[in-house]
Amino acid sequence: MTLSVTPLVASAIAAAIPLLIAALGELVTERAGLLNLGLEGMMLMGALAAFVAITHGASLPWALLAGMLAGAAGALVFGFLTITLQASQVATGLSLTILGAGISSFLGRDYVGYRAPATFETLPIPGLADLPVVGPLFDLNVLGYAALLAVVGVWYFLQRSRLGLHLRSVGESPAVARSLGLRVNRIRYGAVLFGGAMAGMAGTYYALAQLKMWQEGLTSGNGWIALALVVFATWRPGRVAIGALLFGGVTALGLWLQTVGVGVSTFALASLPYLATIVVLVSISADQQALRRHAPAALGKPFFDGD
């Protein structure tokens, strides 16, 4: 029997897209010196907002906007507590994850099992979508194509734009950036809100493009994998895309093995992405010099702007 790897590649890309979207948003946040561990909570809030909007008659663009605004609202709470009030970033981020999980569980209880009346469907590019192996890259929905464009956009913003230079300066040394006249708090708020909006978009993808229905905890802890991706990529957008595809491949591998009839426990296969995350984080942590060399110097450190 001849097995095609194209379905495996397609599943890997589908699993990688929300990870890529969320990780890119977190990357920008962390390059500004803020560690937001509330990614999972913001994704869940975005997913709920988008699903409720589409269920009550909103169009797909408006549902996407609702999801992104919900994620940004959660990020705004994080920003106010950590930037303005100087609260612990770690504690605030963890609290945001718990809050998002609780809100989505409570407010979404009446929608459990409901299918979305409208969803993001694939838009294949003629002539390219049928190519072997790489064809799935040209058979994505609008959020998938947006994720690919976002990789280029974030790279250009951080490496080629003036505002991106300001953001990286704030992430390296907010005191020096402030002495040069940069509005540190405004830049950090902008980075945090962008990260929240991207998390909301990732949540929208799970609700309206992947699962296409509402279920409690539909992000399945993938916000933590997206956080790990940023470290794995050493805070570089291109490597985030590669890492997302690798983690998506691990997720898809379990489904593919079941499809081809490999006799492995479904629980073991479902645990593969999280085991891979642990292995990657342990291996990266072993090289502390590389982490210090690539990580923003002010990451996780509070700074009082006075503005």
C-alpha cells in the first residue's frame, strides 16, 4: 500500500496556523520586554467572542473583529496591571489565563455542542493547491493566508521599520529608551494590545475554522505551546514559523498514525505535542548563553516610565 504524506502535511499546516498567529503576537509583546503568560486565556476569550458573534447573526469579518477585540481587552487588563500598576508579569499572566478559562467556560455553557452557522472555508489557489506535498500551503482559508503574511509583516516591522526599532530598544533597555525621548509605556501598551489581538485571532481560528463548533477549553492548552514557540524561535519570526510547523507536524502525526492503522494508544498520541514542548524547552534551557544572547534584556522586568 502506498501512503501519501500530503494529508499529513495538510494536517500539520492546519494545526500550525493558530500556533503561528498566537506566537507572533507574543513575540512582539516579549520584544517590548513584557512576558504575558495569559496567552491561553486571551485565546479562549477571543474564541468565545467570535463564536457568540457568529451565532447571533454577525458576518465572518465582524466575528473575527469581535474575537480580536476580546483578546485585546484581556491584554489591556494585563497591560494596566503590569505597566501602569507595576504588578508581577508572571502572576498577572497566570491570573489572566485562569480568568479567560473561567469566563469562556461560564459564558459559553449555553453554546456547548452548537455548530457555527458560518465558518472560514479554504480558498485554494488554482494550479498550486494540487501540487504534491507543498499543495496544502496554497489551500488555506483567509486566516491561514493572513498568518503567512503576518510572518513577513512582523519581521519587516521589527527589523526594518522605525517603530520596530523603538520597540526593540524598549525591550532591551527601557531606561535608555526613555532617556532618548521614547514613550516606553505607550510602546509597551501597543505591543501588548497587538499580542492580545493576535491571540484573539488564534482563538477565532479554533472556533470558526478548525473545530467549527463550541466546546469548553477548545484551545486544548495550545496557548502554552505558542509561548514555548517564542523561546524555541529565539524571538525571531522566521523561526517561529518553522517551529509552528514542527509542532503542528507532531500534532498531526498522531492523527495520521491512527488513520493508517498504527496500533498506538490515542492518549499517548494526544500527548505528543506536550511531550515535544517539554523536550524542546529542556534542551533550550541547557544553553543559557544562547538564551541570554537572544532574549530581550528587559524581558519580564518592571519599569516605571513616569509618563
